[in-house]
Amino acid sequence: MTSHRVDREKWAALTIFEQLGNIYSEVGRSLKAKQAGDQERAEQAMFRAIDLFDATVEALLASGSPRVKEVLRAKEQYLDAMADREPAALDLEGLDRYFMQFAMAARLHR
């Protein structure tokens, strides 16, 4: 397990696009490491992704955003994929497409 924890105040100052784009980085790292059979790297990236998901949920709850359910559902889908639970394990491409949209939107809004 990693001891990394994102600075919640700085994280909350990012846009939802930036937050989910950054989550995408860790999600991608963990899925690639898992596919390559590197369990240690996959777990480390997964723990960082979970921390970022949690920080995003905290920021959304604090702001009263209705996007909390969407982010929690994305987290659930991601964790299902990491645990090889159906049906998310079969839809890794869908997860990739979902997160990629936010990464692209964050880049466009710079």
C-alpha cells in the first residue's frame, strides 16, 4: 500500500475535467501494469487512483455537485475491472473512453 495522499485543498481547486483527467492517468497505469502482470505496480497505481477518486468525491460533496453519483459509479466500474468482476472486466475499453474524454476536455480548457 502506498502512503501517498493528494493535497485535498489543491485538488478541490482543479476543475472536474482536470481531476478526472488525472484520475485517468492512474487508472491507465494500473490497468496497463495489471495486463503486463506487474501486480505491485498495478496495486500502487490503484491505491493512488482510489485516493484521487475519494478526493474528487469529497470536493464534489463540499460544493453540492450532482456529479457525485457519476464519479462513484466510475470508481465502482474501475474497481470491478481491477478485481476482474463482471461486467466491468469485459469493458476496459469503455472505461478508457470514459476517462479519456475528461483528459481531452482538461487539455482544451487550459
